Amino acid sequence: FILCLRTLLMGERILYLIFPQFPWVLGQTLDYRTITCFLPVFTWFIYEQFPGQLHRQVLRAVFVLSGIFTLVIIVTPPTVFTHLLAPFNMIMIICGIFILTAVIKAVVRNMPGARVLVLGMVALFLAYVNDTLHNQGMIHSLYLAPTGLMMFTIAQTAALSMQMSHKFNLAYQKVASLSQELKEYSETLEIK
């Protein structure tokens, strides 16, 4: 949802086409808040998706830093908070490296869905870097966030289905094992 809202506010600024009277200051505030809110939500998703791969301290640091930046965005005008984008982008890139490292550790440990999710994360990360460089005027390209988000969503869907399939197989094996034990126990009771 957060990235979808950002897509409405960036590039062609679709939200302003749909609602021409939409206040510019509110739009800027929402735009920047989508950036600061995305990072903790995404970090938490990876933390929960691959337990033990991302340190809790990284998660806490992301929440604290994002909270500070979000608070500054809420209480200051755009002339102040727009200068915070470059520092927060650096924080996002550093956190992105931590998150990518956690998913790569999950790949190495052969956790279900990690391989496909790392591909989606790379696409999303590259789209974010492209959009950041585009916004800073360093390159002239298209906004790739919608494409990166779509690729990540497809990868995420595949990863979640792989994880659910793995859990279902484990549950099925446990039920089969318990059924066999119950059958053997029942046969021993019949013999007595």
C-alpha cells in the first residue's frame, strides 16, 4: 500500500490529476512519509519471513531512525524536510544492504522461498536506486518503482507459496508419522 501511494504521488503525479485541488504541502508530506514508513515495514517483513537472519538490533535501529525522520516530516514544513531525503536515502541503502545480506543468508541456509525472494528484492532495490538517482538529477530515466514493486510482489507471492507448501509438507509428514505410531500402538494393545 505504501509504495502504491508513493506511485500516485511521484512521476506523473496521478493523485493531482484525479484531485486537482489536493493540497501540495499535504502531497509532499505524504510522499516523504511513504519513504520513511516503507523501510520499517519492509524490514519487519523480512525479519518475520526469515527468522534469525536479521538481527533484532537492526530492526530496532530502523524503527527508531524512521520514526525520527517521520516525526520531523510531520512537524516541519516541506522547505525543511525535503532536505532530509538525501540522508534518509543513505540510511535506506545501508539498511537495504543489511536486508539483502539477511536474505542471502537465508538462501545459503536453504530456507524455503529465499532464492526467489532475493531476485525480487534485487529488482526492487535497483528500481529504488534508479529512482533516487533520477530524483537527484544524476541520471535521466524512467521511474522504475512500479516495475520493481511488481517484480518484488510476484517474487514475494512465489516465496510465500513455497514456504506454505514446505510447512504443509512438514505437517503432512508429522501427521503420517503420528498415524503410523498410533496404528502400531493400537496393534500392540490388540495383542495384549
